[in-house]
Amino acid sequence: MKLLKPLLALGMLVLAAGCVSEETLIKPPSKSTLGEKNYDHSPALNKNMNPQDSVNVPISDTLTFTDALSKALLENPRLQSFGWQIRIREAERLQASLLPNPQLEAEMENFGGTGPFDGLDSREITIRLGQKILLGADRLKRKRLADYNKKLAGWDYETRRLDVLTGVTQAYIFALEAQRQWRQQQELVDVAQKLFDSISAQVEAGKVSPIAETRAKVELSRARIDLKNALNRFESARGNLASFWGSKQPAFEGLAGTLNSPDPLPAYQSLTQYIQRNPDVARWATELQQRESRLALERAEGIPNPTISGGYERFEDVDAEAAVVGISIPIPFFDRNQGNIQAAKYQINRVESQRQAAVTEVNRALREAYNTLDASYQEVQQLEDEILPGAESAFEGIQTGYRQGKFDYLEVLDAQRTLFTSRTRYIQALAEYNRAVAEVERLIGTPLSEITSN
């Protein structure tokens, strides 16, 4: 009996030590779960920055595509929130790895009464330490479930990361398109100004009617209005791009780079085999494992967990001590966790349906994006091969003929409109093609440059 107290104290230390987590540090979330393998060489989504490498990306007056991607990956508010979600899941895993706390009970009886129980001479003191025993491996299964929850948070982060990359890419293309249209409109204003000056000189010389000067002035005014509208569109595109890193006012004045000319397209059927790389689809394998882990945990929680206790009791009236042991076991008479078990089974069936729905949606979106890509590719090819060379040749020829007196002002104006309308459409088609490339790559999780063309 003299060893009882030291043994009890040692047991308390052992039980308390069991509550210490095997993992005391929470590591920062990984930068990617998928993109490192699939996006390093993409012409549209070609950067996978590590948020820990830098805390700030300086922006110069001329913004590059690389800086735009880096800035967004480091400072996009919604992407940062998904990074914190991973930390939350890591903390939940830490909690799931802990043992249940032991329970210390102290009890004193047979005192403060009447007769022989008056005062403290007949008191009995009991000190008991209890520990719940997890028979169904609840702790292990909770840790496993927490691991899958963390992996799902990683997939959510990856999905959002690629959404940011795609969004920045498309916003950069929009801004680059608007910048190029604005500069082309400046060129058109210069051409219209020169034509107006030429006609004004001819009017003063009495060679043409003043009506031609009026028409040229109207055309010049229209070009200046379009120039102002083009500048406004460029300003809006700049603001939209800067919003990806939480900036209210863009710090850059212009953008570097050009819109890529199209490469030969791979066949649509060759793209569909890459759909499983899309994180919106790939995540469902982890989701299914998480649901199965939840079912295993619910089944384990249906198994009663006994509580074992031990201690000692002190009898003051006889000046003696004795050991106390006990066990308590819940009786699963009504609640066997059967409702939660059934719900977990239904969740597994639901995941299968959700996965199929995700595959169907990605297929639909891929078909739509590929049609846009193919249409813009065909249009760019036709503009480059036929329309633009013809419009430029016609404009140069009519200008030469106008100076020689072979053509009148209206023919020059018509050729000018045809040329600049064709150039405008060419810029739009190039932008649509590049945006479609980014969208297709996002849907298949793979750069088009890695897929064999037709």
C-alpha cells in the first residue's frame, strides 16, 4: 500500500503524456498539388510561383505577363483564403491525433453528519483516475479522415490557383487586345488627319468640292471619338487585371508582349483523354476516399468505448488505505450510431453521382471551348492569308491612284475603312484564340503544346 501513491502519480504522468500530439508544428500549405507537373511549359499558364519565395512583386510602368501571374499568385485575396483553409485542416488533423483526456475524480464522504459521522474523524476519501479506451480505433480513423480533409483542401486550393492563373491570363489578353486596338485607333486618327489635310489643300486649290472636305472632317471626328472609346476600354481592362491582386488602381501604364499567332490544333478527341487531369474531376477520387473514411469512423463510433479507472481510498476511522478499480461501459441499446452510418453510406453514393456530373460538365465546357478555339483559329488563318494582305494591297493601290487622280475621295475612304476594320477583327480573333487556349488548358489540365497536333 505504501507504493500505491507513487504508482498512481506515475500513472497520471503516463496518461497525461499520451495526450501530447505526435505533430506539434503546423507546416504552411504546399504551393500546388497538380500544377507543377502540368503547367510549367504552358504558353498561357506558364508560371507556378512558390508563395514562400517572395512577399512582393514590384510593378513597373510596363507590366509583363510573368509579373502579372506572380503578383496574382502571391496577393490574390481569395487564393490566400484557400491557403488558410489548408492550415485549418492541418490544425484539425492535429486535434484528431490527440488522445481523450483522462478524468481525475476526488470524493470525500461520511463527514459533517450526526452521531458517528459528526466532524471529520469518520470521513472516507477516494481519489480515482479514469481513462477512456477507444476500442474501435476511433483516433486512428479520425486522423485518417482529417488527412483526407486536408487533401481535399489542397484540391480546393489547386482549383482556385488554376482559376486565378486562367483568369489573369485572360484578363491580360483582354488588356493587351485593348492596348493594341487603342494604338491602332491612334494610327487611324493619324491617317484620317493626313487625308483631311490633303483634301483641305485641294479644296483651297479649287481641285475638289468643299463637300469632300466636310466628309473628311466628319470621318476624322468619328475616328477621334472611337479613339476615346478605345482608351476607355483599355483603362477598364487595366483595372480588371489589377483587381486580381487586390489593387484598386493599376500601378502600370502599359503591357509588354504580343498576342501569339495560332499553332495547329490537336483533334478534339485527343483532348478528352486529359479531362481526368482537371482538378475539378481529379479531386473526386480523394472525395470518395474521404467519404469512405467517414463511414469507417461512424462505424467505429458505434462501438462502445469503456472507461477504466483506478485509485485509492482512505478510511480515517481505522487509519487504513485500499485500492479502488472500476470500469464503465455504455450499453448500445438504443443508439448504435446507425443513423450516421446510413448517412455516410448515402454520401458515398452521392459522391459517385457528383463525380459523373463533374465529368459531364467538363466535357460540355471543353466542347464549347474547343469550338471557340477552332473558330478563332480558322478566322485568324483566313485573315492572315487572304483578307489582310488584300486589304493592305487595295489601300496602298488606291492611295497611289488617288494621288495620281485616278480615284476619288470616297474610294480612298472605303479602302481605309476596309483595312482598319480587317485589322480590328484580326486583333479580336487573335485575342479570342489566346483566351480559348487558356480555357482549354484549364479544362484538360495540360498545355496544348504537349499534345500532338492533327
